[in-house]
Amino acid sequence: TVGAVAVDREGNIACATSTGGLLNKMEGRVGDTPCIGSGSYADNNIGAVSTTGHGEAIMKVTLARLILFHMEQGQSVEAASDLGLAFMKSRVNGLGGVVTVDPQGHWAARFSSLQMAWAAAQKDTLHYGLYTGEHFTQSI
Amino acid sequence: MLPVVVIHGGAGHVPRDRSDMSISGVCSAARAAYGILRGGGNSMDAVVEAVIQMENNPTFNAGCGSVLNVKGEVEMDALVMDGKTLASGAVSAVRNIANPIQLARLVMDKTTHACLTAEGASQFARAMGVPEVPLQSLITEYARMRWQKNLAHDANPVESQMGKMG
């Protein structure tokens, strides 16, 4: 699965997620990706999230909208992302990852899986990582 | 703080010999999307461009490089959402197109529906002039190898479990 979230100069937010789905899936299986609130969600008033991971688990907790709910309650992008992922792990034993932004341009790339390739660009700096805790930067 | 774009290339296990390609792919997509934003472009154009780049990159499980279903075929899902209007568009179980994210955007822009699926999505793609591509053009050797390994009754349970991440 691949995904992106962005905030432009006007403060408008958007998200996009695309996937080939689950390895050796049944024909006709649809996962979280095309489901609003699961595969991603965007609202200028709150932020945006794109998700990846155990699709059925993500759908059961509507992970993208759950994280935005935590942000509505005042949590930071990072804390809200971690809360959503932790809930998914504890409640339905699901692993995954998310990229999250808020309208001010705060962002997070968080995951409970072994790895997640991620990158962010802001203020002419490229941030990226793969393993938990990795955060490299370089000038764009 | 603005503009900003954040990209992911999928959760799960990235084999060591593919980690550089994954990092390179997400960084390249982030640079392309950021270029749009820095030039005054809008966030929807930026996220769609980022995802197109990764759909076209065989490293990732989307577009070319998608994992195979049990029949050894490719069925893809995609979703876009606009935070200003809450407009959204999605496609599911769509076949034989290179960039499902562009079709999802067309669903958002050209229809009153939220999601089109399977043959209906394909018909819509044809009506919109989206070119069909051969199934084989979306299938990589790596995807075929993983499919065959996971068909086996004694498939590695760890790899099988990681494969359950879309």
C-alpha cells in the first residue's frame, strides 16, 4: 500500500491511498484502502491520515477517522497516531502504520509494524526513515 | 510550516535487499509532491502525483508491483479525499489500469458516487478514456515469486503474516 497526505499554502488538505491489497487474497476481496475513514480521511478543520497495514483490522477500528477524532480532542498528530495504532493492536490485534498532518503543518509518520518506508518534505528539508525510531534528513 | 507532504510506502516487512529501493521510492515521491506544493500547486495534485509515482514504481504494492490474488491476478483499490469539501472518490477491485489513483480522482470529479468497483470501475475507466494496460504489465517477478511461495502449504508463517498487510 502507498499513500500521501499534504497541506498546501492555502491550508487545504488532501489525502490519497492506493494498493494492490493482500498477498494471495480471495478474488473480490476489498480492504480498507477505498473505504472513507479507514484507508484515509481528510478534513481541513482537523487534518488528514493515510493508513497501511492489516486491512480488516484497520476497517474494524476505522483507523484514519479514529486518529482524527483524537486530534479533535486535542491530541498532537504524533500522540493521536500512536493512540489509534495502539487501540487497533489491543482491540483487534492489528498492526499497521499511518502518515498524519494537521492544518498547521505538523506531521507524523508512525507505525506498529516491523517497518514502514516513509518520507516527508517541509521547509525545503526531506525527512525519511524505515525502521522504528529512524529519522534522517537532507536538504531538498 | 506550510506546505508539507508526508508519504508512506506500506507497512510490514521490507526485505533487506529491497530497503534501499523503498526508501529511494518514497523520497522521490515526496520530492515530486513537494515540488508541486512549493510551486503553488494544490494539495490534491500533490498527493495524487506522489501516489502515481509509487504506483509506477515496481517496488511498491500498488499499480505495477501489486501483490497477486489467489488466482495470480491483480485487483487494485484506491481512494482520494479533499479536505476542503470532503469530496472523495474511490475504486475497488479494479483491473488493467496503471494508475488506480487517477481513476479514483475521476470518480470524485466526474460522478456523484463515492466508490466504483470491479467491472463497473473498468467501464467507467473506458468511458473516461483511461487506457487499459495488459495484466502482465502490472505483474513483477517479485510479486509472482511471493504469490507462488504463499500458495505452498508449508509457506513461512512469518512471511505469510506480513503478507497479510495490504
